[in-house]
Amino acid sequence: MEPKVSPRYIQTSLAASLTLGFQQGSFHRNAKLKGLNLLLHYEGGCLGRCAFCGLSRSRQEGPKGKTFIRVDWPLYPLEEIIERAKVNQLVHRVCISMITHPQAQKDTVYVIRKFKEETDLFISVLITPTLIQNIESLREMKNAGADRVGIAIDAATPELFDRLRGRGVNGPHRWDHYWNVVRMAIEVFGRYDVGIHLIVGLGETEKEMVGVIQRAQDLGASTHLFSFFPEKGSPMEGYPSPPLDQYRRIQLARWMINERLGRIDQMRFDENGRLSRFDLDIKPLIQLGEPFMTSGCPGRDGKVACNRPYGNERPSDPIRNFPFMPEQEDIEEIKKQLGIS
Ligand code: SF4
């Protein structure tokens, strides 16, 4: 029997699988998914060894197989996903995640073309910079039909990146190369049509995290936050998620910087690098709720399509990235988490 691998088969996030009707169920608090997240799949898996990732080669596999950003990723034929996506009115965008595998570049272009030919969805690619050796590879993705790319830098500093994704784990990824690819991607896709993923809670200070957000913003890339979640079987399974107050401050700072309402130089940090003052009245901003919503690539309506419900926590835990506008009750909770009355 032929192996079920990409590009003929591709994994979907659990949320995408539910939205396309492959599985039955609804989301906690009735969140709606507008972006389909897909993941290339190969028998050898991802050649990366990132210490925090459920796909990592260094991970001990659990009974349910590998997970990526906390949730399960079931495998389906690409054609069937496309057929279901065509008739789904909810979905605005599809995102194809490459993994670190020699076939991934070629197969990503194939999958982009298929979606472009057969659907009217917007197309993002979460690229693996380690596989991108020149600007032509990015142009090929754009010409095939992708309009945005995401780059998961994940760690806020070169030291953490090297320790958790590079030499420290015998992994292939390099900080400088990632940022070179960010610059190339901005040249090909345009300013702010490139998004950088960052994981809060990998051991960085708040000042370091706000610093990398500002760096991305100044280069022409927006930033999308994730909260570290200890993936079972990964080398970091014993590490805690970041405290909620830390995560909320970083969400606020990211939103201000991306909305050009503030810069790092107007913010104050204490001797431990903790964000101690925004130099702006944050109460009305908290009341808006939007700073605490998932940030990601937009849909047809210009609003975030990639809302990744429950990608950061169990449904029973407090929501970190809201996949919908927080309600007043949520805002009160957020104020408490931030220690604001
Ligand atoms: S924000 Fe979402 S759609 Fe955009 S690149 Fe990241 S995962 Fe993909």
C-alpha cells in the first residue's frame, strides 16, 4: 500500500477537522474557526529537534501520536479537504505549515497551487526558513498563489533560539538565517504581509520579548503570540506555562506596538526585565478586549482568520488567546490577572 504522505495526504488541526465535518463536535463557548491550519506529513517526520515542540525528533512519542501547538493533527487526503473547503462558507483562509523535511518546499508549492486552482481561499504558508536557501523559493510560493507567510522564530533571543532550536539540541535551525529569511519574505510579500510567531515563556524576560516584537515591527513584520504549553514527551514537558499576568502584559505590549500606539522606548522595565509601566493609560485599552484576541493572518473581512481556538491551553483553563471578542466577564477576569481594579 502506498504510504499516506504529503502532498497527497496532509494533516489538519483538530479545529479544522471539526470545521470541515471530518469529526463531530463543537468548540468550547461556540468559537468559530475561519482559518484552516494544515501540516505537511512524512513518514520520517520533522527533522527539527526543537525542545518545546511535539513534532520534534527528540520527543518520546505518546499513545496518541505527535501533537503540534497542543492539539492533535489528524491525516486526510488533500483532495477531500479541498472538496469540503470549497463548500464551507465559514472559512476564509488556509495555512500550509511546512515542516523540516527535504520534500517540504516542493510539496508546499504543489498544495498552494491546488488550493489556488480549486478554491477562492486566501493562502498563507508557515515556512521553514532552514529549507529556504534563496529568494526564488519565496517567489515561487507567491507566484503559486500564497499572499502571506508566517515564520516561527518562537524564541525571543539568539541564545534561547540556539539552546532550544539550534546547537543546544543538535538541531538544524540558525537565528541569523531565520532573520535573513524574514527580510527576504518582506521583500517578496510586502511589509506586514509577513508575520512572526513568538512563544512567550521559553525563559526570556518580558523586556527581551517586547524587544523582539519591536524589532519585527521595525523591519515590517507583525507578530503573533503563543503561550508556551508543555507538550507531553517533549524535552520541555516539565516546564511551566508562563504566568497569566506576564502573558497579558506581553499581549498588551504587542498590540500597542503592532497598532503603532506605543514603542518599547516608552515602556519601563524593572531590574528583572518585567514590564512595569506602559506610559499610557491601559484601562481603556484593556476594555477594548482586542489586545487579548488571537492575532494572525486576516480573512476576507480584514479581521483575523487564523484564530486557532484552544491552541494554547486546555478548554478547562483560562483562555490565553481569545478566538472571539472577550465578553465583559472575560475583561473583568483579565483585569484581575493584571492586578488592576
Ligand atoms: S498566523 Fe496563522 S495563518 Fe498566518 S502564518 Fe501563522 S499559523 Fe498561518
